[in-house]
Amino acid sequence: MKQNNLQKIVIVDYGSQVTQLIARKIRELGIYSEIVNFNQIKKIKKNNYIKGIILSGGPLTITKKNSLDLPNQILNLEKPILGICYGHQILAKKFRGKVKISKTREFGHAEIKSIRKSLITKNFFKNKKNSVWMSHQDIVTKIPEGFKKIASTENSKFAIISNEKKKLYGVQFHPEVTHTENGKTILRNFVIDICKTKKMWSLKKQKDLIINEIKNKVRNEKVICALSGGVDSSVVAFLLNKAIGKKLKCVFINTGLLRKNEAKDVVKTFKKKLKSSLMYVDASKLFLNKLKNITDPEIKRKIIGKLFINLFEKKAKKIKFLAQGTLYPDLIESRSVTGSPTSKIKSHHNVGGLPKNLKFSLIEPLKTLFKDEVRKLGKELSVPNNILQRHPFPGPGLAIRIPGKISKYKIKVLQEADFIFIEELKKSNLYHKIWQAYAALLPLKTVGVMGDSRTYEYTCMLRAVTSHDGMTADFYNFDKTFIQKVSNRIINSVNGINRVLYDVTSKPPSTIELE
């Protein structure tokens, strides 16, 4: 959502998976930021509202001919510039520095050492050292005339560079990710101290803007809302209820791929809380039949996405708009929001899984927000806490937590195991300390011994992660006693499982969900 009357930081998106994290960190500082892709740069006009430019990272290498460069239109704005990763390399090359492919790549944590003081690093270092997150192969090997070396890592001699006179700064690492210690300070120094941007943005103001935008878009038309009962779709439903009232029609589809008792709980909650009509559709048999013998996760997502739309079209004749709780991470993993060369990770059912001949016009008021921002927005809308504090649950449901073929039997087994895991988390006061937790049923049977008899049953995998935004995540370090308790209860209570594993991979390299 563009806000032309606010002081802003313009972020040029070169295709990084975490570009929106830059915008999100800047919003947390109370400052509005706007992401534009490389092709939109020519449309940027010089004005007093633009206070600075940030060049994002990206998947391309600047050493090849097809690499994206730094257009003169950006320089002509005569504003402070901060280059991050690929943006850092672009900045160096533009001013006649040198960039080469390094023999040693840097992916993950690196120790950075301070060389000299700079406005960009004020309060950033502790004892002249810090831990930063790197993700690159190209490195700057020679800095341009007028630039100074501010900090180095073992592999990146020019990890931070600056031209204080022209207010040009480059950092090889990613200050926007949580893995960079004190990374937000770099962004604060740039947007507040260097760019002199005033704090004029808040989520409360954003709420009013979103509601007004929905009103202006919908006018006298009706809207159908895809309600799952999760945080995202619930906040969308409350937003629409505020904006258009009785012109909203919520549809809850039971895919048969939901958690235990979820369908009943959602219907009960929303019939009480929303004045708008709520339609319940039991399509469990339909979804199960269409997913029979399907093993490819991308095909699963596309089938589910198409079925959702077909059902909405049947239930919403003559309704022009479809509202859904699409978040920014969904868009990032499915495709680039800005048209930049972002790598596709997976098709989310509500993004890449949608049919091309979609008859609805989409309303996606949350598509530039992250999960924690959505929760804050939900509080502004008085969404009940029991909804806001729920762990994320994917639209395709248990279909992507059962790798391989799906069956009614497998779903039942997984529902029971997942219920036990979540129940034990709540009993131990761990549920709200964890970003997302779930059980999955792996397509793997192993031999076990129960009651002196041989068993040959499925393997259950437990996953629990901590995160701030869903873009990066670390596994939760459970006490051995707790994991053992959950494992024993699942094996003793759920027929069909004789082995329990715990996933200890972070994101990246894995994703939070399995498929």
C-alpha cells in the first residue's frame, strides 16, 4: 500500500528472499518504506518525501553480463544509499570498484571486525567485533575512490564500506535478518541518523488505511471470504466486517485435512463473533478423492487451490470479490511480489496454486505483512486471543504434513498424534513460547516391538520452531524429559505409529513445513 504523503525509504528489490524483512524492520522504527522492483525505478520521481534508498540482496551474480546494475535514476535522486549484499556489490562496481567470485563462499554466521568508525556502525560493534549473517559468493576486492573500509570478515576484506561525504554505504552481510547480532542498529543508523527520516508510521494508522482501501475497492459489491479459522483469515474477516459489514459472506470449507475437532471449533467461534453470514461446507470426500495417489507436493497444492476456488465459485454466484489471508512470506516463496528475480520455493495454495482463469477479483489486505504484524493488527481489531495466539496452520492442511500418498487412515493417525503433541505443549506452558509446532506422518514404516510382538508401522516426526516472522526459524530445544513424554504417549495411544523423531533443522536450509 503506497502512501505518497509520508516521508519514506525506498527499497529497490533485486530478488532477495528477505527483502520484505528490510521493510518490516524499518516499519518497526516507525518509518514508512516502499519496495520497488528494478523495472519500476524509472517511475521514481525526485521529491522531498523520499529520504533514502536501500539496495537489497539478490540471487544473481554481478560478475555476469545479465546482472542487474544501479541505474542512474537512483543516483539522480541525490539521496543517501545503503547497499546490502548484492546491493553492496552493485554500489562498489558502479563507482568503479572491483567485484569477483570468491574461492570461499560465506553462508551463515561470520565474525566481523571493526576497522574504523562510521555513522553506519554507531553502537553496532561490541568490543570491535560482531556476529553477522552472510549469504554470498561474490566479494568486493577493490573499493572505489572516495570510499573507506569500515569492517572486515575473514573472507570479505571489505565487508562494510562507506563514502561519508556522498552518504553512500555498503554492507556485505544481511542486517535485516535476526541472525545478525544488533543488525537493526545498522538500519536505524541509516534511516534516522543519516537520512534524517521522521517517525510517522504505525500499525494503527495502517489499519484505518486498509479499511478505507477495502471500502473504496468494494463499493456496493459483495465479498466472499475464505475463512479457515486461523490467524490470517480471521483477521481478514474482521477487517472486512469493519469495512463492509453485511456485504461480507464467510465460507468455511472442511477439507477433511484439518486438525482434530477444528471444524466444530471454528464454526462455533465465528458464529458468535461475526455479524456476517457464515457458510459451512463439508468437502472432505471431494478433497480426499482428488488427492488420491498424488505424491508430488506441487501438484497437491495446485489441486487444493483449484478445489477451493471451484467451491467458492459455486457458493458465491454473482459475487465479484474473494478475500483471503495471504501473507508476505506466502508471496515470497511462491513468486516475487515486485517482479524481481526471486527464486520460487513452493506454490502456496492461495498464490501459486490458484487457477489462471480466476473469476474473482482478489482482496488480500495482509499481503505486505508478516505473521507477528498480523497478530498486532488483530489486537487493534479486537480479534479474540484464542485465535490470535494459534500457531500457523497451512491452507492445504495435513496434506503437506503427510509426504507421499494421502489416505483417510493416515489423516486419522496424524490428527491423533498432532493433538497429543499440542496438548502436551499447552500443559507444559510451552505452546506460546513456540512459533509453530506440529506432528507429521512420514512415508516410512519401521519394525518395532510392542508387548513382545513385532510391529511394522509409520514414523511420526515432531517439529517445533522459534521465529519472529517465519522467514527464518530455529528448532526449539526441548528438555529430554518432555520429548520422551510426548513420544511415549503418541506410541502408546495412537495405533499406526511405533517410532517418533524430532526435527532439528533450521530455516534455511529447510522450510518450516515439509512440502
